[in-house]
Amino acid sequence: MIADSRKLYTSKFWLLCASSFFFFSSFNLIIPELPDFLTELGGGDHKGLIIPLFTLMAGISRPFSGRLTDTIGRIPIIIYGAVVCIVVGFVYPLVTSIIGFFALRVIHGMSTGFKPTATSAYVGDIAPIHRRGEAMGILGLFGSLGMAAGPILGSWIALQYGYNPMFYASSVLAILSTIVVLNMPETLMIRQQFTMSLMKLRRKDILEPKALPAAITMAFTSFAYGEILTIIPDLSKHLGIMNKGVFFAIFTISSIAIRVISGKLSDRIGRVPVLMVGCVFQSVALFFLGVSSEVWLFYTGAFIFGVSTGLTSPAIYAWTIDLADDQYRGRALATMFIALEIGIGAGGLISGYTYNNQPENFFAAFVIAAIMALLALGYLIYYRLKRKANGFKSNQ
């Protein structure tokens, strides 16, 4: 391992973590209530599009965010992504039609296409090489805290005060996400001024080939998260759980408990072994959710799903940075995030229409996601064996 004397726990690192917490809180705050909000607009039969349309725009945005992150800088892209979140939070209350709702979901998705790419690249710039897994684990921990706090807060606000205050609260959190990074120094050494020519993508700007192993794994493992976002609110109601954010809180708490350990573990034994264990936990969690006829089964599935997420997320982020050349770090992360959006979008779309508002279809929807987790495991085994056969270390 290359010697690197830089410190990890600096003020810049903690400010990025805080920004990530507020950002993930912002757009996750509204997710549990969107199915009911759409139903009130008359679009209850199209719940399966809530997440896919969001992730579609995020995925389309990734190549642009990757290139701009590597050219004009990390900070401008971080701020741009957060500002989109601020604006759309104030626009949701003005929506009165199904078409308008889905158009706004597309625009909202652009925010996640930009900010996480630049934030991860910034952390990759400042983190010591031998502690990247740990750094991504801590950054992901704060994102997970936001993903847990947001849904619980959002459901509570909606139950107490209605949808509009919930949307406004989402914008306030995005504002806080912006404020904490405003005075941070840029880490990209050679920068360009923004011009429209930077928006003209070449084929090589879309995907970073070296990051494809991490991207393939991400696509398979993120399928389950798209399903979770889409049908867990309805499964919660089916089981009599009024606050739809409780599931997200449980899985995030268990994710937090494992993240710091898993990040350090992936630095020590390698990314692939940790990812393989995470895939096993994910498939088990989805089985529990599929057979959740009682609340305790549902909560057990939430806990195990959090463990799987805590194992896979830091490892896959660090693995992406490991695989990439330094000058293409933003593009590599964008490639991985494109796979994330594909997985989440496919998971939301397929599970939404498999479930089709029929509780008896919950099991089938979760079985499909479990198969995807096992396909990820199979790919990682293949990747490891192939590297062994070629004389490389098998754990990276």
C-alpha cells in the first residue's frame, strides 16, 4: 500500500459529511408520502414510476456531472445539485396534475445526478489512499443518517401539518446542505471555466471502462433499494405501521452500526470479499421482507437489509476510486452512479408493476430482488476467479 501521511478527519471532511446528511435528508424526506400524494392527484396506478423517473434523470445527468466535476471543479457541482433540490421543494406544492408531478420528479432527479458525484470525488481527493474505504464508510454513514431522519421527519410533518410544509422542509434541508460548503476550498488543481462545449459529450466521457466491475455490482445490488423505495410504504400500511419512515430508520441504524467497521475491513481484506458477504445478507433480508406477515418479520428484514447496505456501500465506493485513474475519478464515480440509477430505476419499475397494488404480490416482488442480489454475488465470484487466473490479487 502506498504511504500517505494525510489526515482523514479534517474540518473539510466533516463539512462534506454534514452537507451529505442534509442533502440525503432533503430528498428522502418526501419519499414515503409520495405514493399517497400521487394517489390524491389521481395517479395511484402509476406508483411504480415515482422512483424510476427520478433515477432516469439522475442517470442521464451522471456523465455530465462526471465531466464537469473533472473540469470546472468539485464545489460548483456540489452547490448546483443542492440548488436544484431547493427549487423543486418549493414547486411541489404548486403541482395539480399527474403530468406535472412526474415532470417535477424528472427535474428533482437531476439533483442526485450531480451532488453525490462531486462530493465523492472531493472525499477521494482529500482522503489518504490507505483509508479510502473508511472515508467512504463515514461519508456514507452521514448519508444514511439523512436517509433515516428524512423519511421519519417527512411522515411526521405530513401527518401533523400536511404535504406542503413537508415539501418546504425538504427545501430548507437542501439550503443547509449548500451553506456548509460555500467557503470550502476547491481540490481540483487544473480547472476550466464553464462553457457550453463542456456539455457536448464524447463517447469516452459517458463511461469509464476501468470502473465497470464496480458499476456492474452496483446495478445488481441497487435493484433492491429501488424496490424498497417503491413498495415499502404500502407494505408498512398493510402491516398497520402508520409512520412509513420507521422501516428506513431501522435499516439505517443497522447500516450505521456496521459501516465504520466494514469500511476499515474493506481496506484490510479487500473490497470484493466484503461485497460478497453483503450480497448474501441482502438476499436474506429480501426473503424476510417477502414473507412479512407480521411486524417482527418486517423489522427483521429491515435490520438485515441495513447490514447488507452497510457492508456494500463503502466498499463499492472505495472500489470505484481504486479502479480509476486519478484524472478520471469523477468520470469513474459517474459511471458507478449511472449503474446505481439503472438498478434503482429498474427495481422501482419492475417491483411497482409486479406488486400492482395487490398485497398478495409482495412476495413475488421481493423474490425478484433477491435473485438480483444473488446475480451480484455470482458476478463477484466470477470476477475474483478471473483475476486469480490472471495472476492478480483476488480481493480488489
